[in-house]
Amino acid sequence: MTTAHPIPPRAAPNAGPGEPPAAGPPGHGGPHSPTDPAAPDGPTASEVRPLRALLGQARPYRLALSGSLLLALAASASGLVQPLVARSVLDSLADGVTVTGPLVLLGVLVVAGALLTGLQSWWQQRTSEQVVRSIRRDLVFRLIRLKVPELDRRPPGDLVARVTSDSALVQNAATQGLVMITNGLLTVLGAIALMGTVHLGLLGVTLGVLCGTGAVLGLILPRIREAVARAQRSVGAIGAALDRSLGAARTVKANGAETRETARAEAAVQEAYEAGLTGAKYVALVQVLSGVAIQAAFLAVLGVGGALVAAGDLDASQLIAFLLYVFYLASPIASLLGGLGMLQQGLGAIVRIEQVKKLPAEDDVDLPDRDPAPAPAGSRGARPVAPPVEFDAVQFAYPGRGPALRGVAFTVPGGTRTALVGLSGAGKTTMFALLQRFYEPDAGTIRIGGLDIAALPRAEVRRRIAYVEQESPVMAGTLRENLRYAATGASDEAIADVLRLTRLDSLIARLPEGLDTEVGNRGVTLSGGERQRLAIARALLREPEVLLLDEATAQLDASNEQALREAVDQAARRCTVVLIAHRLSTVTDAEQIIVLQDGLIRAAGSHDDLVATDALYRELAASQMLVPAVDDGPPGVRTGTGTGTAGDAEAEASSVVDADAGAEPAR
Ligand SMILES: Nc1ncnc2c1ncn2[C@@H]1O[C@H](COP(=O)(O)OP(=O)(O)OP(=O)(O)O)[C@@H](O)[C@H]1O
Ligand SMILES: [Mg+2]
């Protein structure tokens, strides 16, 4: 396999160049249609052409599969010839002629037959492993690039099951199943042709019986497919249920919810069992049917043929020859039906794989390693000036929700610090998400350095930004891996620098394994504050043009917070900083503070301006004891220069201060 792994050009329903014109899946009104979260599949089963998709998986391996088929045919041919050679050995013995020739031939045939069988089996397995590898690669590639709104509404456990479990079912169908069907079909056709040379009438009788059986099979096979599809959905549901419980293990335990969580998974387990049983029932029925078909054909031929012999229209030897052919049919028919059964299983599973492949993915996150980017992350050298960040009449609503941002406009001058404050749910984190193109605004423009980010590849936008998330910002792995996550080429000195800045150096010194200490799943072995400092260190190491901090110091003690503020201030000399904070004391010296309320900017300015002009801000400040509670007490620390560009700073003293907005940030 080559390393190039281009994303199939069918990314967004509204943007895929290779996509047939967006006739659009029925039931999907548009790119942002509110979809039932309980039905997390993208395209519905009826929009996927399973057989075509399955053959599509096998197509790149057609040569290997033909080879496998040839090996199978050669192995059975060598088996078929052996009795003939054995007979010639016996004949030679009887005639007193030398037997060495036929004996050697027989030996060669036996060994060759065994070798061919072994080779065929190995070749078959190898091909099928290759098929499943390619399916899994595709899925992994795609899942990691799914658009954020898609990931928001899909349980990861279900997606994982599609990579691990569904792919295995397709693997067998796309290789062994297809070979068995072709092998069986060719042999059956050959036998039918030979039977035709013996007696056409009897052939008609045989075909009549076989066609009757085929009709019944036509009814059963789709049921296998449905059962498999149902079982696989349940396997996905088991994954989703487990993912939910294990992902929040402490919450489950703290709330004594083990029984309820078990019951949730149990329901899916039971459903998978029942669907599996249904499938097994139909598979067994197919096997019975293949036996019955041969018996019925035998009896019918015997009856009709017997009558013909009695009437003198057929030789007894002809009848016997024909009956032998009927028996000979048993094995290829079993192979054909076995293959068809396998194919149905694969068809049941491929739908779930195709659904993932059709989900909109971000197709611009893999920039080719071009000539060294203007500002390679983690490297020294002349840095570009920190770019301004601009929101221009930005409106946005999450799919199926009311508006989260209702026309937000402001500018963060390059190389300055702007703080976003406001009650919980005002839309602060949403602005960061839009800045990184996790979602696209419904209207308006966001610019970084004067460039509309909608026109830039996502990779390019995100390369310029370092983002410290509001929650669980640490990945499983070592401390060093986490630090280097954003700047893979960061030098040891650069790492030591940021560790000192974020005061993580003393923690590292205490750890026996230092930077190579594993932080555990989502960083559970670190304290909340350590996790935050690690995330900040990672962001600083990236040497971004724009630094986004979402409640990044909420869990730090006062002295660490002071240190972090200094680190951010230092960084701010080299980049543009936007920070979200509930604790206003951390942002009083920002050049600009923007007060957000219900998706709108209600005021902007410096701390002192806002204390003087905005009732909500004053109330927030008073509740955190930054200003006296009465509204005529303005003094704050006079720092910074107001650069506010927007805001209706009407000073209604009516706002209710949310508990979340207090000094104690909610986690
Ligand atoms: N992924 C999402 N899907 C749907 N709605 C969302 C999503 N994320 C946030 N929201 C909603 O959008 C609104 C704004 O959320 P946002 O996270 O931007 O608030 P915030 O200002 O960061 O609040 P906080 O201070 O509590 O972090 C909220 O009403 C929230 O319920
Ligand atoms: Mg938030």
C-alpha cells in the first residue's frame, strides 16, 4: 500500500467535488438540519448500495482473489485426477508393467494437492487481511477527520465498533464469500453443461428442482442480512453504552449507577444475542435447504428417469451417469450457498461502514508538507507580527438549537490581550470554536490577519492558533508527548522554558520518571491545576500567532495564577491573546474586555471603562469584590487602554448574576 491516503472527495454534502449533485439524503434538510440524536446514522440504509459497496471493497484485490480461485480450482483438479492415476497404477500392476512412472505421478499429485490447498488457504487469508486493513485504514482516516457537528451527535463507541467489528464481517464476505460463490457457480455450470450432454429432459427436471429451491433461498437470504445488520447495530450500541459508562467511570461510581449502566449495556447485549440467533436460524435453514435440494433433485431424476428407462426412452447407464452428476453437484452447491450466506452477512455490515464514509469530514486538515511554512511552530527565527483577529457580524446557531451568537462584531488588535467575559452560556466558548472552524458561522465573517478564515484551509487556520480548552485538555500518554503534541519539533530547551514559565518544573523534578511519566487516560493522574498548566505549557510551546485561553487558570491557586498571568503577558508580546475568564481579577489588565450576554456583545472597553459604564460588568466585578457593591464606586486598578469597537453599553442595573459567574468557576 502506498502511503498517500487522499480523503475520498465526498466530504461535505454541500462541498464534495466528487459527490453526485447534492440530491441530498431524504430527511436531511440541509447541511445543518436538526437530526434526531437518537438516530445517529448518517445516510439511511436505503441510500447505500450494499452489493456495489462490497464489490468496491474487493475490486482492488481482484487479481489476488482470482489467484485464490485458481489455486482452489487447481487443488480440486489435482484431487480429481488422483483416482484416475491410482487406477492406472492398479492396471499397470495387473498387467505386470513397471509402475514407477504412475507411482511417481501419484506422489507428485498428492504432494501438489496438499501444497495447493495450503497455499490457497494462506493466500485467501492474506487477501482477506489486506481487505480488512484497507477498510479499517479508510475508516480510521475518516473518523479522525469527521466534522465537529458530526462528532457531537455520535457516540464514539458505536463508531469504534464499525472499525473493529463490522469490518471483520465485510472481510470474509469480500474475499472468501466471493471466491466460494464463484467457485461454486463455475463448478455447478460445468456440471450442468455435462448433464446436458447426457440427457436434456433430466437436466430440465434437475433445474426445475434447483430453481424452486433458489426461489425459497431468495426469501431467506435477505433475512440473514437484516439479522446481521440488527446484530451489528446492537454491537454498536454496546460500544456506545460502555463508552458512556467507562468515559465517566467516577461519575457512575459516585452516583451508585452501576446497575443502571449495566442494564443499559445489557439491553444491547440481549438485542445482539437475539439478532444473532435469528441470523443463525436462517443460516441453518440455508444449509438444510442445500441438502434437501440435492435429495429432491436425486429423487425427481430417479422418478422421471426410471419412468423413461421403463418406457425404453433412456438407457440405464445414462440414468446412472446422470445421477452421479446430481450427487457431484452437492459440494459446489454447498459452496455456493455458504458463500451467499457469507455475502449476506457482509452486506448487512457494509451499510454501517458506508454510512461513516459518507459523513461529512474535514478534507483540508492535511496540508501537504509544503516549503517551510511562514512561521513553523516550535522554531526560532523571525516571527510574523501577531495578527489582528476580527469578528464581523457573526451569527451562529448549533444544529437544532436557538442562536448562540447573534451578530457579534469586534476586533482584537494584533499583539494585544482581549478578555471575553459574561454569564455562563453567553457564547464565549462558541466564539473560540468558530475561530478554529470547528463550526461555520451562519452569517458574518471571521478574519485572522485580515484573511477570511472561511477561505483558508482548516489546517492553515489551526496552525496559527494555540487553544487551551475549557475541559480535559490532556491526552493519554507521557508528559513529554503531551507537551510536544502541538509542536512536534520543540527542542528540549524550549520545553524546559515553558515548564519553568508554567511552574511545572518542580512537579517534573518530583516524578521519578520525569517527563516520561504517563499521565493516564485524559490526564487523570494529574491534579486539575497541573492539567491546566500542562495545557498552557503545550500551547505556549506552539509559539502561536493567536493564543486562545478558555478558563485556562480557573483551577489554579493564587500564586500559580499570578505566574501564569505573567507567562501569558510575555506570550502576548509575540502573539494575539484572547482569553475567557469568569474570575475578573485575572483580566483586569487586558487591553480590551468584551462583555457578552446571550450571544450579543453588550459592552466593550477597559476594566475601568466597563466598571463605569456597564451595569452587568459592574455587578460581576462587585460580586467578586473587585469594586464596592454600590454603583458609585468606580476605582479599579487603572491599567490598559480601551480599544473597544462595539457594544451597546446601556447600563441597566437589572442583570442577575449567575452563580457560575462568581469567583468559583464551575467545572
Ligand atoms: N456542541 C453544542 N451543541 C449544541 N449547543 C451547544 C453546544 N455547545 C454549546 N451549546 C450551547 O450554546 C450556548 C453557548 O455555549 P458556550 O459554550 O459558548 O457558552 P460559554 O459562554 O462558553 O459558557 P461557560 O461560561 O459556561 O463556559 C449554550 O446555550 C450552550 O448550551
Ligand atoms: Mg465556555
